[in-house]
Amino acid sequence: MADDIYAKPHMSKKVRYKRNVQEDKGEWEEREVEIYESTDAIRDDHADNQSHGAGPDTERRPPAVQRKTFRAAAVCLAVLCFLMMTGIILLSVYFTLLQTRYDQLSNNYTQLQDEVKQLKDRTEDTLLQTRYDQLRNNNTQLQDEVKQLKDRTEATLLQTRYDQLSNNNTQLQDEVKQLKNRTEVTLLQTRYDQLSNNYTQLQDEVKQLKDRIEVLKVCHDGWTRFGCSCYFKSKEKKDWGDSRDDSEKRGADLVVIDNKEEQKFVSELSNGGESWIGLRYDGKEWRWVDGSPLTETFWGPGLPRYGRNQPRNWSWYPVACCDQQGKWTQSYHSDYKTWICEKKII
């Protein structure tokens, strides 16, 4: 066996030697140690041993130097892989933080742009809303003033208020023109057109009021003035239909009573008797001759006697006013009574 071992290696590549070691038991054991010059020699020698079919007792293990070299290389490789993985993870985390920060900055920039745009829009809208509110308030004031004009009868006062309205309208036109020059807004143009139309209507109403005042400053002879109407009390008696025809010929109609003051005036004008007024039953309900419904009634006790569910032949029953207490009484339209006409002058 020793001859085979020494015959195989080449001295130029590796050196073999053996020695006897004495252990505590006093027995000698023969061991072999090989010294290689390169790793190629180690592989070749290890391959030869396996090709000869050496058993477990004859199989040679790599030298200790070879195992340490492999172990050191493996440790270095593992450390290098660990450092590379750590660097990759750190770079990934850092990139994620940078991306998150970039997204936050991008969102903040977008929000700032939106806020700046909203501020610009609010500034323009605030100016427009302020001018619009002023125009609306002026229009409300105009309507209130014209309503007050309707309740007055002096032509001079009407002319003065009309001039004021005209001046206010001129100012409104100037203000709207300035607004149109600053901001071309469709809504303001629409509101201006509405105000212009309202003003035109107000002018027409004022003109009509002035014409009425000029023509009807006082009631004609035989007529009595109360509020904004003239009243005529007949001396003769007719049925309800003829009484209304006579009122229409006089440019009036049978009286329509709207409030307590007018009811009191009509009762006094009737002079304690009964006179026809412009109230009739149309088969369904009681209505005034001008088509308006009853807003306030002054019936006598137990009246009216005819309602919605009465037969059809009862559908034409006028009302007579007034009894001794100034209450409304009910009578057939064919009865003969005096009548009271009303002509509105404003």
C-alpha cells in the first residue's frame, strides 16, 4: 500500500510524507499528509481516489487549508451579499420616501393653484354681487315709492316723484354701464333688462295715475267720494238686473264691498233702507260682479240660506244691502229696490 501511494504523486506538484504517532495506549498508527501546490492538484487527486473505488477507510478528505479557504470565501461572499441587499433595501426605502415627498409637494402645489384661482374668482364675484345687491335694493325702493304714489292724489307730488324715479333710473343705467365695462357678465345684463322693463311699466303706471287724476279729480254731481271711488245712490227702484244695467250705463257697476270701512259707508249711504249691491250666487258660491271672491262678509243672522248643494233653479240669487243694522240681507233678483253704484277713480 505504501508503494502505491508513493508511486502516484509527482514531486514537482505535491509532496507526501507519513509519520507514526504514538498515542496514550502505546500503539502506533500510520497517517499520511499531502501538501498541494494548487487547487487543481487537489481536484485531480480527489478524482483519482474516487475513480479507484476507495472505501470509507481509504477515502481522503480535503486538507484543512482547503476547507478554511472555502469557508473564508463563503463568508466573504455572504457578507458581500448581505451588504448588497442592505444597500438595495436602503435605496428602495430612500426612493420610496423621496417619491412620497414628491407626491406631497405635487398635491400642495395643485392645492395652491386651486386656492389662487378661487381667490381670483371670489374677488370678481364679490364686486359683481355687491353691485347686483345695490341694483336690487334700488329696484325695491322704486317699487315702494310707486306704491305710495298710487295712494296719493295730488298731481304735483306725482310729477315730483316721477322726476326722482327718472333720475334714479339714470343713475342705475350709469352704474350698470360701468359694471358692463368692467365685467361682461350675462347675469348682470339680464338683471338690467328686467329693471329696465320694470321701470317702463312703472312709467306707464305713473302716466295712467296722472291721467286719472287729471280727468277724475272730483266726483260728478250726484256722486259721493269715499277713498278711491265715487258712489251713486239711486232714488228709484228696479230689479237687480236692471239696477246693474243702469250702473254700467253710468260707467260703473254695482258696489263691491272689500272692508269694514266701506261697509259702514255703504250702510250710511243706503239711509236705513235696502239697496242692491254687486253680490250674487252663481249656483256654486257667492261672488262679486267683478269675479272676485268674498274676503270679508257682513251677513245678517241666519244668512245666507242658499249654499252649494241647493237645486239648480236657486242658482241666481242676488243680495240686498242693507238692513237697519247695516247687515246684508238676501232677496230674489226680481224684487224692486234702490241700488248703489261704484266707480273707481284711481
